[in-house]
Amino acid sequence: MKRIISVLMENAPGALSRIVGVFSQRGYNVDSLCVSTTDDDSLSRLTIATQGDDKVIEQIIKQMNKLIDVLKVTELTDSPHVERELMLVKVVANNEASRNDVMRTVDIFRAKILDVSAVNYTIELTGNVDKLDAFLVTLKHSATILESARTGACGLARGEKALTP
């Protein structure tokens, strides 16, 4: 089962490495990482997407809470939360019909075209994983995908709940 874990940690050298070490030492896989500083430059928020049952996730959270750089850990999966991912895609659309199809797909999915050349488009799309996957499937029917990059899941709890020290 897919799980989203949010970690508030000190923004210090080696902190991310120690957290990822918790996963690798126990043979657990990280599907995606999204990390950046918060409004307080001394803190970072890390969002980890992984797979595991309740027992595995509970163990991971306990081990992360033991790390000195970690201030707070919470699992977002089972509580109401907002989750988004950013994707950049570069496609080849070398004829008029292909370009029109790409433009139509971009409009339908509310994506943005960031860069245009004679035959290439670079497109930005934000949404949940299912939306991004559906966009790629649809886009493959009208254009050749040259490359893509995705941020991985980034999430926050809904309502009053906040990950603060």
C-alpha cells in the first residue's frame, strides 16, 4: 500500500542522508522524495512516498523519530490531506495535427506550455499521480515524449493539523 510520510527536520548537512539510511538499512524502498526549506530557513520539510503495511510504516516512523535531526514525523496517508506532484515533459510534435492534439491535451489537463521550438514543446503539469499518469498516456497518442521529470509527492494535512516543532 502506498504511504505518504511527512517529516519536519533540521536543515543541516547529512540530515537527509540519515533519514534515507533508515529506509536502506531495513531494506525498504523510497518511491519518491520531495524536500525543501520551510518558512524558517533552519528547518526542512521532507515528504516521502513509500510502500508498506501498518507494521512496516510504524517501525520506520519510530526509527526516524530517534534521529536527532528529526523534529516531527507524521503519516499523511490515512488522514485528510492535499497531495500534489509536478511534472515537466518535453515532446516532439513535428506536424500540424500533432501540435493541435498536444495543445488540446494541454488545455484538457490544465497544463502549461513553458517552452516552444520548431518541433518541441516543454510542458508543465501539477496534480495527483493519477492525473499525471493519465496525461502521459493521452500525450503518447499525439506526440513522442523525449524526456520527463517528476518531483514526487508533496503533501500537507488538511484543516487545522500542521507539522510544526
